Amino acid sequence: MFDFMWKKKRLNNAAHRLFCDVIEQSRFTTFYQNFDVEDTLDGRFDIMAIHMSIILYKLDQHKEFEDAKVVKRIIQEIMFDNLDLSLREIGVGDLGVGKKIKVMAEAFYGRMKVYQALFENKSYDKMAETLKRNLYRGAEIENKILSGMTKYVYYQCDKIINQPIEQILKGNITFLSPDGEA
């Protein structure tokens, strides 16, 4: 009789664990020290957007599972709640938060759409252009660093895609370290 309540709680917990893993992954100093991503709100947002795009791409690959759709919805809600809280913590007033969240949502979904199309096509050149435009905000970046970040994104995507959906729906995911270690 109460299975639906347990299921909802289980999926909510799984989405929270996945989001916490995304945030933990996005905090690796390697991104900011070795891959020259700006250690700012924008830089951290873009690193998070890449990892969220990969997880959402994985969940989209399994639309036949109702739980995948639910976890996808919940993890996005968690992400925007977290962004809202982060903006408030840095002092953005109540009236400004909604506007900033709208801009962030448009930026996230625009990036996600492009990244996910590139996950399908595996065009290293186009991914490098996209990362230069979004992650590096058009700044000049060494080809070696841009190439390394592009490889990281594709390796990470392959790592996540090859994980069993059943484990991800339990909130269990394994990311590659940006240093190349599992």
C-alpha cells in the first residue's frame, strides 16, 4: 500500500546522491589549475553543466524506464534549487534571484542541447569549439589544454554511458577523475 511513498523517497534520494556526485566532481581543483577553467561562479556553473548534461544524456538513453524520467526531473529540480540557494548565499536579493535563475536555466539548457548533440556525433573539433565558447567564454586557451578538456568530456561521457542504468537509478555513479584515474 505504501510502496509508492517508498519509491518516491528512493528516487528522490538517488537524485540527491547523483547531484552531490556532480558537485563533488565539479569541485576538482584540476579543472581550475590544470584545465584553466576560471574558478568563479561562471566557471563552476559550466563545469557542473557539462557533468549534468552527461547524466541527463544517460537518463534519456533509458526512457523506457519510468524511474529514469522521474530521476531526471528530480535532479534538475535539485540543481535549480541549489543554484537559487547559492545566489542567495552570495547576496543576490530576492527580486534578482528569479531573473538570474532564468538566465542560468536558458544557459544550461542551451549548453545541454549542444553537448548532447556532440555526444552523439563525437566531433572533437566541434566539442573543442563549444568548450572554448562556453567553458572558456571565448578566451584564448592553449590547444593542449583545450584538447585535454575535450578528451576528458568524451571519456567521461563514455564512462557514464557504459554504467548500468539500474545502478544510476539507485544513485550510484562513478566518474573518472579529471586526472585520468577511475
